[in-house]
Amino acid sequence: MEILLPFVYLLFGILVGKKQLKVKTFSSFVLTKMVIPLIIIWNISLNSEEMVLVIVLAMIFMLSIFFFRHWMERDVINNLCFCYLNIGWLGLPIAHALLGDTAARFVLGAYIGSSIVGNSIGANYLKKEVFSIKNILTSPPVIAFIIGCLLIPFERSVEVFGHHIYMISKFLMSFLGMMILGIWLSETSLDKSDFFVYAKSYAFRILMLSAIVLIAFVISQILNSEFVYQQLPWLFLICVLPPAANIIVLETSYLGTGTTASKISVETILSIAVIVVYGIVIHSLSL
């Protein structure tokens, strides 16, 4: 039953959107300003070493892909959609439901790293003004990361007194994240021709990211390391995620346009279908 819960929340969001209930703004505020920062603080304070490594690797990986794409094509929005994925609202709830807390911690690290880089690229390449470090340092993921680091010496107290808050936050992250995604899907009108165009870009990204993961796996096997092998489930999950919904916010804020809405919506629908298959495979392998 747990494997189906994220999609139940998604369906609930679609129904809420059809009823035109005005809960998206408030739910987004609760999720981005409170719930996800609490999840970050908990995991950083209790799992600092492994989390920092994943955060740094995610930042390096995302920057490398962006600048490679930017070298080939100067369309910043397109390139941002290629490397800035929906790890927070979609990846984290799915990772918790399908793969458990351990994998979700690594996905959370990837979310923090990608969020920092995604907002940095947005500020640097989309905004017409001078790049502002202040905007990055005051973003909720970075503030939560700093607080989590400061709480590392008190990890035992955090674990004892923050456990119930964490469990509530974990549920709200899955519920609100998938519900908001469902509301967005219900509100976006799509052209049939969009599916074919965006399906090609989605499939290409899956192939490219999966190839990189497989290359890393082969290298780790040559070096007699099992690290990448142990991380394959969540690494392949990230490969099939759609572009981050936050890209629409960045585009609207810095360019005054919303051209990515249809692309993100189409790729999200395709991603959900792929994730259903992915979940069935993961569930079958675990039996």
C-alpha cells in the first residue's frame, strides 16, 4: 500500500485543482519554508559526513552538465530544465515511499546541492542585475543546511526531541509535495504536439544521465568499490525525474515569462508513468 500513497496524494491534488480550491500558495509556503527545511536540518545534524559528500558531488555534477550544455547551446532555460530536476517535490516523496529513509537521505543531499546550484544559475544567468550571493545564502535550503551543521554537536538531543517533528514533516513532505504537483497538472492546458517534442527531450535526458551512472558503476567495479552499486536505486530514480517546478518561478521572476510550464507539465506526466514502472520493478526485486 505504501508504494501507492504518493500517487494517491497526486490524485488528491488533481481533484483539489479541479475544484479550484485556493490552497496551492499556502501549501507551497509550508512545504518550501517549513517542511523541507526541517527535513534538511534533521538529516544534516544526524548524518553530516555522508550528506555533505552527496551535496558537493551533486553540485559538481549539476554544474558540469549545465556548462557542457551551455557550451553546445546558449538557451539558459533549456539547459536549466535539463540539469535542474524535481528532486524536492517529486524525488524525495518517491524515495521515502519506495526506497526508505537511507536512500531518501542521499536524495535529500542531491536536492540541497541542486537547489543551491539551480538558484545560483537562475540569479547569475537569468537576472539582468549583478549576481547576488545574498539571495543564495538566504534561501531556505542553505539556511537549513547551516542550522543543521550548527546542530551537529547536539545530534543526540536533536534525535530525542525532534523525532516526532521529523515524522510529521516527512508525512507532510510527501503529501504536500505530491498534492501541489497534482494541482499544477490540473491547471495546465497542454497541446497534443507538445507531448512528442518534450517526450524526445525527456527520453534523451534519461539516456544521458543513465549512461553517466552506468559509467560511474563500471569505474567503481574496476576500483573494487561497492559504493555506486549500493546507490543505484536512487541514482536511477533521479535519472527519470522531470525538470524542477521552481524553474517556472525563476523564469517568471527574472524574465517575466512562463514558457517552461508546458514542458515541465508534460515531462512530469511522462515521469510519473515511468516512476510507476520503476516502482513495480523495485517492488518485484525486493520480494
